[in-house]
Amino acid sequence: MRDPLKVHVCHECGMRFLFAVDTQEHEAETGHKLYTTIQIGDTAEGKTERFNPTINTLCRIMKALCEQNSMNRTALSTVANVHYTRLSKCLELLQERNYIELVIQDRVVNIRLTEQGREFASKISDLEI
Ligand SMILES: [Zn+2]
């Protein structure tokens, strides 16, 4: 049985965030203070709702890493179609949560999913994006 995936929804504009830290950033940018945490995939409604770019971005990164065993940042940026700066920020988050690890192969730093990262990837791959 999988843990349900939770997202934080902004009351003001309806944007969704996977991580509480992203809501803090959103609050700093927009002044929106109220968020509700909901579970995704529990209801038919949850499945058909649209997701914000934050989640889409993470989904693309995780998907790319799932398909390739490991990749460097530049390749990942291209495959996941995420701007390098944004990608670095996402990778920091993923690394903090122990979803990815950095490995040095042929003197290049590559990114690959950890065991937890694979679980997380399989969780978010259920999302319709
Ligand atoms: Zn908002």
C-alpha cells in the first residue's frame, strides 16, 4: 500500500506545490498565505485536476531519471526540458529528501535515483500531467 501523495494548494490562486518549502517561496513572491494540503489520487476529482508547473517539472525530471539510469545535469536539463537554473533548485530539493544521489562516472557528476526516489517516481507517475 502506497502512501498517498500530498500536495499543498494555494487558496488565493489555486497553484499546487509538492513541498511545503515551495509554498514559502510562493508566499514570499505573492503574499498568498493560506494553503490546504490535499491527497492526490484518492478521488476521481484529484486525478483530473490540473497540476502546476512545479509538479510538472518534478515529474519530468523524475521520469527522465527513471528511464535513463543516470545522467549529468546538462543532459537531464535537455531531456526533462527544464531550464538549468530551475533544474539545480529542483535537484537540491530532491537531494535533501534523499530521492537522488550524485555519482562520479568518468570524471563527470551524474545524477541517479535512490531507492526512495524510485518509489517517489512510481507514485507521481500515476498523476495525469
Ligand atoms: Zn497563490
